[in-house]
Amino acid sequence: MAPLTLSRGTANAGNPSGDFVLVIDCPDRPGIVHAVSGFLVEHGGNIVESQQFGDRLNGRFFMRIDFSMDDESATVETLRAAFTEVAQRFEMSFELWETAAPYRTLIMVSKQLHCLNDLLFRASTGSLQIEIPVVVSNHLDAEPLVRSYGIDFRHIPVTAESKPDAEAELLKLHEDLGIHLVVLARYMQVLSDDACRALSGQAINIHHSFLPSFKGAKPYHQAFDRGVKLIGATAHYVTADLDEGPIIEQDVIRVDHNHDQDQLVAAGRDVEAQVLSRAVRWHSESRVLLDGHRTVVFR
């Protein structure tokens, strides 16, 4: 199968060491590892990191390889073209990128800014391999924070009547800006089935892990009333099934009777931000592969 054609930077731009990452997904059969490693040897590649997983339940094989090239003339385009023969022989879907090429990331947010604040800070310090050209919100609360980082802010209000037009504007931004990843950082609007399909495999959402026990408004207050002992968060890919997409990362922290409602909310915000940032980092480093309704995460 043909490789993904989205561009994450020009060949070797900002990548003088010639480092690349290759991820593959194919039917499991003998000879895959030999063929991939043989290809790299043939083209002068040196494996820096290699991880693989064979899913015996559905007969799929997944692999992620970081490799370096001494040949400075090697580019993403030439390596993709050369690898196509191997991919076709083993019925592979594959992606091949420069290791350091950043994901162009569009962040969506409503009024709760803790996850957005965390992502903006981590991106500004280089701890996330993302480039954020724009933040979109259905409210104005995030504008001062976003503009303080020198990032474009787009206010796209959403009502029942305007939702189709708002989503059309969002998808146009996605296309015009060459976006690779959409992050719903506590964006409190449900995307339509059409928007979910358009963003399949490239949109990440975060929610508290109390679902489905504590649905609706103020889930942490509901949890307090029930005397929960663990609170947590789940980062997952967006699908038309609300909050049921393939899970990328989860975490929990322990609480007790000493925590009041405000302390539960604060603790929940912390774990949400941490879980979302890990999911974004792994996705942007090509460490997350879809395996049906599940994910393979090469940490």
C-alpha cells in the first residue's frame, strides 16, 4: 500500500543527522523483520531503536524503527519510494518521516484552560514535537493565553443552528494549514459524525475517567458525593461513538475523605493535563498505531 503523503517538513530540514522513523502495519507472516532490516542495510541505514508487536488475536504485525542514514542525500521521498516494493510484497501500510519533523497541531478548547495551558507550555519548551499554528475555541476565554504565546486564535461560536457552518470552517482551517493532528483540550462540543470521519485517526480527546458513571455537568462533584477513592483521565482518538474511541493513555491518582470538591477538581485537572500531553507526545513521535478498536503504543 502507498505511504501517507502528508508532509512534515522538507527533506532533512532541521534534521542534519539524517534520522528517520518508519512505522508499519501488515498481516503477520514470516520474513517481515528480515525484509525491513535488510532494506535498511541495503540503503546504508543504522537502526537506533526498534519495537515490534504481533497481535495474535487478529493476525496483525506492528513495527516502529528509528534509524539514521550516513548518506546526506537520503530524503523522505527517496526512502519512501524505495521502500514501496517491500511494502507491496508484505501488504504493508507504512509511514516514513524525519524523526524530528513536528506535527502541525490544531488545538480546540472551550472554557477550561488547564490542558491548553499545559500543551502550550510544553510545546514552547520543546518537550512536545508539535507546531501549533492556531487554537480554535467556541468561547473567548482562551484568547489572552493563546496570544501570549504568539499563536493565532480563532473564535468559532457553535450553536445548534450554526454547528454545520462552524465545522465546515474548522475543516477548512485543517486543510488550509496542513494540520496533522487535532487535539480537543477540553473542547465541550460534540463533533458530528462527518467531522469525526474526516479526522479519523488524527484527533485526540481527553475526558475524566468517571464515564459512564458520572455523566453530565460537574462530574467531580458527582464523584465527591459518591466518595470515590480514585480519579483519573483517558486520552483517546475521536470517533462517532462519544468517548469510546481507541484509548491511547490513562492514569489515576488516589484520593480520600480529606479531599473536598475543589481539591478533587484540581487533582482531576492535573491528571487530565498529564495524560493528554503523553498521548500527544506519543502520537507526534509516531508511537501510536491503530489496531482495530485498540491501539499499539510503542513508548
